[in-house]
Amino acid sequence: MSVRRLNISLLCSLLLLLSSCSRQDAAGQQALRIQSGQNIKLLTTTDTHYLSPKLTDNGPAFSRFLAAGDGKQLAYSSEILDALGNDIGIERPGAVIISGDLTNNGEKASHQDLAEHLRTIEQQTGTQIYVIPGNHDVQNPWARRFEGEKQIPVSSVTPKQFRSIYREFGYGEALLMDNDSMSYLAAPSDDLWLLMLDTSQYSSNKKLGHPQLDGRLTEATLRWIDRCGKLATEQGAQIVAVMHHSLLDHSEFVQEGFTLNNNGQAAAALIRNGITTVFSGHVHFQDIRSSGEDIYDIANSALSVYPHQYGILDYTPAAGTYEYHTSGLNMELWAKAAGSTDSNLLHFNTYSEAAFRRLSADRTYSRLAEDSSYTAYTQKQLAAMADVVGRLNAVYFAGTADTELAAVIDTEGYRLWQAAPYSGLKNYVLRMAELEQKDNNHLLVKLPGW
């Protein structure tokens, strides 16, 4: 055992005695498995929106729920987790991060079943998994099961129950716990620590009748971040921050309710503690933003939604670099190995993209067909225009404007939009066509002082 690792263990024991802020696993050992100087790979994902199969009969109510949604493949929740576990076994990351919205709508049964999936993944791969809640996960009045024509309310979870269910997935291994939220500090390696920040607000959900969309960090949590930063500095560790809500604005379309209410204060707290990289979720699309060169916010696209991808971060201590890229969920590999006969799973990439694009296109076509301004357009023209919306949304969610946007704009459907009467839809299409053509799927960060 290295001297520094011994120091961390002694420090954690002292913190446990003095403040009850430290957490240990069931065996009483700190989960610091990767020693100083060794490279570490993190697999980071978000918005799994897992729905327990126990909560749906795949009947009419469930079908209507899916049709009104944003393309989540809830019917394949378990298969997506199994495929992720298979990919983790192939990638062999040192740790896995899931940055909130673990469940569809905070159903207790979904949390319990998801924890079983995660437990199986840890046992089969030896990889530690760390989670935080999202705005859908705790005290959610929308928790439902689907039976026939009905949506029937079911139990959600309290913060205490959430911590208990996911004790093995971060809360039981924490170096420090925040008393004002479900945030915690974890150390999958001596050199790289995880600041797992709970940015969701769920205390008013019952009164609101829905999960509160926006997020923030309290003043107490901001002060707690300084404690974490000081501890990491003393031990010579770098910190990556993880949160559900965005630290920085990722889109002109999606800001209010998605970017932290007090993101300026949060960014200042992270920067003064030497944190250069943040992983977030919530927005469901892939995007990388920076505030100058001070800090990067990597919004991972939702695992439950096309293009069903996750991020890989490689930290090289000797070079002082983080290198990030995305990788698609290899559902087809898992389905074939599992002996599945479901054509959707065996051809998941094609199926998922087509379903996602069709969802947007069908809604667009219906709106255009009902708009008197478009009565002169043929069905073929309306279909071409609707297809453009589906393709633009696919580019947007995948974060591939730099490689795929030009092909969408160079279509007859887009030219029809340019000449079309003004409408909210036309404005949306034209603004989407102006997406910044930058690489949202790769990033190299050089740490300060290197």
C-alpha cells in the first residue's frame, strides 16, 4: 500500500470518528482500488430512466405514454441495462458514473430493480458504480404503473430510502457526505476523486404535483465543496464533478429549468477548488461547453434515448490530461450473445434511430396538416418537411452537427421550410439549422500546472 493511500485511509477513519461524514462498504474497507500513478478510465452515463418490467403490461396506457414522450425506449429498460453491463465488461473502466434520472419517474420498484441490475454488473465486472439522483428520482408524484387503459399511482422513494437502496453505489463508500443534500465525495482511485453533486429539488414535489424541473446548490453545499477541494489538495488528488443539471447553458432552446439556477456561484466554487471538468445530464442531448478555458461541462446524452451512447474519460496522471470520447451502446452484440430473437434488439441501431426520427416527424406532419397556412402543400411535401425535423432532432441529440448537419440542410425538405409561411415550427427548424458545428463527442483537457 502506498504512503498516500495509507494517509487517505487514516484520514477517513479520523473523519468517521469526528464527524460521521465518511462511509465504508459492507466489508469495512474504503473503496480505493486504483493506486497513485495508475491511469484510470471512467465510463459516464446519465438518464437511464429505468422502468421496472413489473410496472407495465405493455398495454394501451403504456403505449400512449411512450407516444407522448421524447423517445425513451422504456419497453427495453432491462435490455439496455444488460447491454450496458456487457459493454462495461468489454471496456473495463475503473468506475462507472450515472448522473441522475436513474428511473422513469422515481418508482420505488424501479429503483429496487435497477439496484439489482447494478449489483449484478459490479459482481460480473468488478467495476464500482456511483450514482446521484435526478429530478425524476425522489418523492415523485408521477410514479406510476401501467395497467390496461390506466396509469395507477405507485410509491416513490424518500431521500433516506434512495440512500439506502444505493448504499453500494457510492453512498456507502463516500469520503465525505454533505449534510444539506445527497451529495458526496468518492475516491475510485488515489489520483482521481468524484464530487457527486445532488442538484435536484424534491422537497416541494408533493405540493407541486409534479417533479420540480430546475436545480440548484445551496449555500451550505457550496461551502461543503470547499471542504472537498481542500481535502483533495492535501492528498494530491484531482476532482471531476458530476451533477444532473447543467452547469453551463448548452442550448438556446433549453436553459430555464435545465441549467442550475445559481450556476455562476456553482462554477466559481468548482473553479476555485481546481475542478476543470463536469459531467451532467438532464438535457438528454450530447453537448460540450466551456467557460473560456476555466471549466468544461460535458452534457452526456440520455442512455434511454437515441443515440443510446455513453462517455469514456481516460485520465493519465503522468501527462495531466483528461481525454473524453463517446461510444454507442452495443445492444446488437449483447442481443446476439443473449440469444434474443427480437428483431428490434438485433438491429437496434437502425430501429432506434428510425423510431426516434419517426416520433418527431409524425408530430410535425400532424401539426402541418392541421395548419391552414400549409393547405397548398402536397402530402409528399409535408412528409419531406416532417422528415427534416426528425433528422434535425437526431443530429441535435447525438451532438453531431459538425458531421451531419450539412446533409440535412441540403435537402428539398429543408428548402421547403425556407420558403414556407412563418410559424413556430419554421422558426424552430431554421434555428436548428444554425446549430454550432463543433465536436461534442471528443475533448482533450490539459490540467492546470502541467
